[in-house]
Amino acid sequence: MADTTETTPPRATANRSTTPASDVFSDFISSNWAERDEVTPAPREQASYAAARRERISRLHPGRTLVFPAGDPKVRSNDTDYPYRAHSAFAHLTGWGSDTVPGSVLVLTPTPGGTVAGETPADEPTAGGHTAVLYFREGAGRDSDEFYANSDIGEFWTGPRPSPAHVTADLGIETRSLSELAAVLDGLDANALVVRGADREIADAVDATRTLLEAGSAGDTPSAPTDASVAGAGAADPGDTADAADSAADEHTDDSLARDASELRLVKDDFEIAEMRAAVAATAQGFDDVIADLPAIVAHPRGERLVEGTFYRRARAEGNTVGYDTIAASGPHACILHWTRNDGPVVPGDLILLDAGIELDSYYTADITRTFPISGTFTDVQRRVYEAVLEAADAAFRIVRPGIRFREIHQAAMAVIAERTAEWGLLPVSAEESLRPENQFHRRYMVHGTSHHLGIDVHDCAQARRELYLDGVLEAGMVFTIEPGLYFQPDDLSVPEEYRGLGVRIEDDILVTETGAENLSVHIPRTADAVEAWLAGR
């Protein structure tokens, strides 16, 4: 990587900068460049879907300015950053993904005539609506020394950036220079809301404006909404057009805005579902790559690292990156639920648990787990545990349909886990007794949940209210995982020695349909016999 010593503040690199500073050099490097003909693009496919999502969030918060930052790059070490990823709410509402310009901000401003939530007549829940404007920092022009000296935006460092006209055509959103944002934030009223956690400076600027307004008010101005305010109520069902009249004014907070943006994603639109299918298909290729590379993986003393690297290569080839840190857990490491060190050997005779997903350029990701015998064949004990986990997964899948509660999926899987662990003599009570809320002995061997929503985040919709998530009713268009497992720690004296150090998880990505459900990843071998055939055919 080039030594980015030529950067202007805030990076602390001036002590090793060698950038020429003379006017002669500046004139020379700024001249004799060919003109560029910018082609105006057609709107990207997701532009219309993102517009519909903005309309839905607008209806939830009429009369309020809504601020959605993409966020800046995060420092990894000194002047190197982690790979950039825009905040999920920003990406969902704009349609920008891996090509997002860092530091961009989406602002939804009430149109004239709009009213503040809580004052809206019941028959006019969306009075006024919002106008969307995307603020972003354009590339440094060749009339500026930043063109070559600023590693954050200089074309020599990051390549050319799109123009406002290009972004407007691409995303279907009015765009303006980021330099105009400060005046917008200074002009906010006390009812403005911001998604926090994406950009601290933006959130601080909104808070500063609120503080000034509160300090200057005579008591008539409504208190500015803050994170400490009441949150967690008042948003409409994500599958319906919102009725903001059901919300009281003090229920509109920064937390509620983040919650509502999260709940918008509970039911996926057609574009999102197509992206989920594509992410699963790419992930299937990554699993095939790992199977094909098994001889080299087994031969290396840190074979788990090769598993991770092989899958990552496919993720970069077919998408943006991995959707989360790959879990390549061989042998007893499979009993560590979030094993991501991936520094152990891959030994014939053991099982390896591979939990991985490819994130596309749109940020939508798969999340799939397969467990397979490194030698190619399950032992009797390994097969017994594997088939119990598969039975639990299939039992959970069979009940999925619109109208059931999300929590019922977990209950269906746990009934099988309790039955099998009791049958093997691992529980001090019967399966029926273990399933009682006050007991749960079987959960010693599977402490995690069976399902989580999936989409633009691997654990999508995480800020949704419990009544719409765990206690929520399934709707067509929801996408989530089903991932039961059994994990017998290597030092667990509650199980016979033959089970110790054995971990199995099977995870699939599930789409709720109008009449039931579809397993999007069913084509990746799942049964014990199919897994063995998969390994034999590598």
C-alpha cells in the first residue's frame, strides 16, 4: 500500500510528508489533463425501492426533519482505516451500497404545509411529506492541491468521485455539496431526529442545535427529542402504510427513528429478495471452493485460516466482502459459538463447522452453516448428532408460514433437541420436563437462539421492538435463518466421552411465502448422505 503521508489533517502524517509545496509544482501537476465526458447513468434498479422506503419512514415522522448519516471511515491503526461500510439505515433508504461516498448524509425535510406528529389530524397521517436531499463530498478539483495531497478525497489516492448530477441520476435523489450541510443542521428545529451511532459529529451538531433552541426558548418550544426520551412505541407495522396519528409527540425520539428504520426491513421488497437469492448462490460457490481445497487445507498447520481465505476470495470475486467474520471451526473449536480466530489445524477424523456468508455490493448478505467430516465420512456418533440437528432444523422449517409467531420456530427446534438429548441419557429429566421454562436442561448443549432476521445486516432489524421481532407474526417477504445446533464442550463431564469436543450446526436462509416458506439454501448439501457425496465428488 502506498504511504499516505501527503494527507491534510485530521490524519497525523505531516511529520513524514514529502509532498512538493511549491507553486511551480502545483501549476505543473494541475495542468495538461484531458477533459472527461461524464455519462449520465440510468437510475439503478433499487432507486425506486429506496424511494418507497423513504416514503414509509416519512409517514412515520411527519413534520420532522430526519437525518441519516452514512458515517465516516473508522480508523484501524494510525492512518489506515477498516474497509468502509455505510450505515445500514442510510444504505437502505438511498440504494447506495459499496459505492457509497464516505461521510454522506441523507436529510428528509418536511415539505411546506407539513405538521409535526402528534398535531396531525387522524385522517391526514402523512400531511406534507418530506423532500429528500443527499449531501456528499465531491472529489477535489484539479484547481486544488487536495487533488494530489489529500488521501481522503484526492483523485490520486481514491480515484475520481461522481458528480452531484451523476448521483442524482443514479439514485433518483437530489444531491448537494456536503459543504452546505452545516447550514442545514444549524437551521433545524427542536423536532429534528437523527440516527445515532453512524456519525458522532453529525449527532453532536444536531444536539448542539437542540441545546441552543432549548436555552433560548421561553417555555413554549417543545422539548427536543433525545435518546433519554421515551422510545419503543408508536411505529406502525412495517408491512403496512404507517398511521402516524397513533403516535404521541413524545414518542418521536432518535431511538424511535432508528427503531423505525430497522423495522422497515422486517418485510423485504422484491429487490431485497432477489439480492438475498444472489447472496445465497454466491455463498454456495464459496462452500464448494472450500470443499475443493480440502487437501491443501488439511496439509497446513493452520488449516482454518486457509478455509477462511478460500471463502474470502470468493466473497471478493462475487460480491463486496464477507457479511461477517467467517467461523471456520474445526474439531473442538466448533463448540465455541463465535470462533473467528481460525488459527487451528483441520484434522481428518474431526468435523469442521463452517459458518459463512457473502455480502453483495448492495450489502445484502447470506448466512449459512454446514458441518462436514474432514475425512469424508461421519463416524456413528458424529452422524447421530448431525441427524438430530437436521431433524430439529426440518421440524422448525415445517411450521413456517404467515400467521405464526416468530418464537414458535425456536420452540419447534428445541422440542427435537430436548427429545434427542433425553433419549441419549444426557438430561436428568424427561424431554417434557426439560422443556418447562423453569428447567431447560437441554439448553446446556444449545444456548443460542434458532433464528434471526437476515438482510442488509447479518442480524437484521436488530433494533425492532420485541413485539414485532421475537413475538412478531410472520408475514410473506420476511427472511431469517433457521440454525439449530448441538455443542458438547471437550471438558463437559455431563456427557459421555464420545460426545466431548463435538459441535454441529446446520443453518439455512428462509423466505416466508404467501402459503408457507422456501429454503433459499436447500441446494447446498444438508443431509448426512448428501454431505458425504459432496465431499467424495470434490
